[in-house]
Amino acid sequence: MLHQVWVDVQHTLFGTDEAEGSRLAVGASAGMLLATIGAFLFAPAVALPVLAGFVIITAIGWITHQGAIARLLTLFATVLTVLTVFLITVFLFVSALPAFTEHGSGLLLVPVENGEPRWFFWLEAVLPTGETFWNPLSGAYSLIPAIWATVIVTFIAGAVAIPLGLFGALFIAEVADDRLRGIIKPGVEVLAGIPSIVYGFIGFAVLNSFIQDSFLDDGASFLIAGIVVGIMALPTIVSVGEDALSSVPDAMGDGAVAMGATEWQKMKSISIPAAFSGISAAVILGLGRAIGETMAVAAIMAAGVDFANPLFDVFDASATLTSLIAVNYGSASESTLDVLFVAGVMLFVIVAGMSIVSQYIERQMKQKLKGQS
């Protein structure tokens, strides 16, 4: 057993085509890498010289045994990525544990006048009241209003991004010719490169005035935040949806057209059903982007934490889970910071769960298109 493990380790480090001297090159580079990590952790003053030594030894190894050094670097990058995600996850949950221990289910309850909590899912609890839900000075730490604000903003963003994104993906994949597709798709994907704070500023400066003039409203609201976040989610839905539609074999559509189907009938009956799993993944990823958006929402409505009144008023405003963290963490006390970590755990679990579901759906789509069960 141990021998097989050692053989696997050797194959991972050196491959099956090990060259003479590659063990020395990989060993020297790996040793300096470990020394560099140790220096950063325990002796920062000498970290830069050790790092320089690692770079020099690795560069020499790259010249003499490029394949072995490349294998080592890719292995290190993979391990570092997995380890970083693991440590972030552990740190997030450990940091949130004190708030869970101190407040328990009170973080997900709505306080009442006598100080006893009540469940948000009771009818009287979901109706807006004059209660204070978030006031660190008085020890009020209910996250329910921020969760509800997140739900409203995500719903509005989905109403904007899903139909526009899916029809856009359908047009690019099925209607536009190659020249037009080469212009439109990169143009849509450019939207993903615009900083979120710019979206928030434009939304506040442009949509805010429009809402005030057209609806006689004070301005910053769930509606503006949802529209802006929906536009930000568009590139994800369009790009992933277009990839799913383009991956449908041409023979499936060509056969339908040969039998007399129109282009629309081909799209409706062949392309969309065959790419439905990928389209679903595009929607889930887009909504995940909407749920996790911070700066745009904070720039538009960095308001207090309270329920909309009435509850579904899209012209009201309140902090979402992401903007609650962004606005409060700079001046938060230790107990408040622990509660903000709880909000971070909620967002992490939701977005990670949606990513897992989207990957599962994409895997199912690939198996379906390959004819596998």
C-alpha cells in the first residue's frame, strides 16, 4: 500500500517520462518553495531573499528540465488553490461561530415588544412593524430584514436578466450570422469587465433621477438596485446560455429543418430542450452573481436595516446581506463583526450551493448530448 502511494507521488511529481537530473531539479525547487513558505510564515524579514532564491533555482530548472518543473508548478498552483479555498471556508465558519453561540436562532427571528423572539414565518412577524431589527448599540442583531431585501433585489434582478439574457443567447446562437455573432458576443462580455461600483454609480445617477421624476419617489430603492444587478448578471446568462445552445449538434436542427420545420420551430422544439440543462445552469450562475453583488447595491441604497413597508414595496430601500457587510464592517465592534460573519456564511452557502447545482446541471447536459444516461 505504502509502496503504491510512493509510486503515485513519483508519477505526480516527475511523470512517466522522467529525465536524468529531473529529481535534483524538482527537489531543489520544491525545497526552496517550502523554505519560501516557511519564511513568509515565521521569518518575514528574510522572505524576499528566499523567494528570490526560489525564482533563480526554478528558472535554472525550467531551462534544463522544463517538463518536470512545469509539472511541479502546476501541482503547487492546484494545491495552493484548494488550500486557499479550504482555509477561507474554515476561517469564515469559525469566525461566525461566536455569534451563533451567543445569539442562536435569534439572528433569524424578529424581536417583539416583550423582548422574546418570534419566527419570521409567522404571519404577524412578516408584517412591517416599528421594531428595531438592527442596532448594534442596543444589541439588536436580526438578519431577517437583510435577507428579505436580498430576496427582493434578486427577484427583480432575475426578472430583468433572465428573459433578456435567454433571448439574447438564443439570438446570438441561432439567429445571428457569424459576422454579427463575432460583434455582439464580445460586446456583451465587455459588460462583465466593468467594475461593479461603476454600475452602482450610473444606476444611482441615472435611474435615481428617472424614478424620482416618473414615480414621484424619493429615489434609491430595491427597484433601482435590482435593475442594475440584473444588467450585471446579463453577461453570465448570455455567455453560458449561448455556449449551451451552440453545443447542440447541428445534425439535430438540420434534420428538423429537412423535415419541413421552420427556424423558430427548430429552436423551440430542438435547440432549447436539448440545451435546457445548460440554460438552467446559466440562470443559476446569473442569480448567484445577483445574490453576491455588493458594491453596486451599497452605492445605490446603503440604507438602514428594516423591512419594506408594505412588505413588497419595490420603491422602499434596505440593506441586503452583502451591503450590510460592506457598510458596517469598517466600524463594527467585535460582537457586530461576528454577526457580519454569519451573514457571510449565509451568502457563502447560498452561492456555493447554486454553483454546485449549476455544475451538476452542466454535467447532465454533456451526458445527455453524448447519449449517456
